[in-house]
Amino acid sequence: MRAVVQRVSEARVVVEGQTAGQIGQGLVVLLGVGKGDTLDDAAYLAQKIAGLRVFADAEGKMNLALSDVGGEVLAVSQFTLYGDTRKGNRPSFIEAAAPDEGKRLYERFCDLLTQQGIHVESGIFRAHMEVYLVNHGPVTIWLDSAEKKASRRL
């Protein structure tokens, strides 16, 4: 699984002119599910994102996590994170999970964050969405559950 995480002061996702999800301070998580991803990948990213210390403490240092600041998450499915352009200019999405599996793991990821006491809003899986956000900082972090698998081999 891959995630692009952006610290925001506010964000919303709109589908067909209607707001599907909206948050104040927190994180926007663009989440891509790849072939072969499992529940362990969803759990790894949910735990990692819940614990990311990207919010400023009293001294202005990035030292606080979502729970420390009462932050929320806006989770948006993003299969295009698995776009591969190595063989041309048109992305191939062959490494993205099939829609049913992608939806299952995306929903599980959201559930796991909720179980950690984090308020989660989301887009609508497979819908055409417009995402509006105010990236605070800006702070943008790239996470990939494959990195955890690779670190086990070291």
C-alpha cells in the first residue's frame, strides 16, 4: 500500500457537487492499494499515520501526532499511486489492486484509524472526486508498506 499524507488546516472531498467528507486540522491521506497488499499492509499504514509526529509543539517543532492535536483524517482512495510510466508517457495501472480488493483494504484502513480514536472522513470509492485542501506547511510525506517488508530483509 502507498500513501501520500499531507498535513492540512482544512480539507474536503466533493463528488457530483456534494461534499462527501470534510475535516478541519489533520491529515489528507491519498491511499493506493497494490496487487498483493494484505490486511497487514493496511494495519501498518494506519498505525504509522496515526503516530506521525508532523504537528508543531509549543516550541514549533514537529513533535505531535493526530491524537495530540485532536486532528482528523480525510482518506481518499487513489489507485493512480500505482501508475507506472517507465515504458512511456501513458501510465499503466497493472500493479494496482483489483477494485473489490482495493475497496476492502481501503475500508479496513479507515476502520483501523477509527479504532485508534481518530475521526475519519472519506471520499467515495471509484467515484470521480474533487479534493480541496489547504496544505499547512507545506508538509507532505510519502509512505509505502513495501518499505516495512524491505526493512525486515536487512
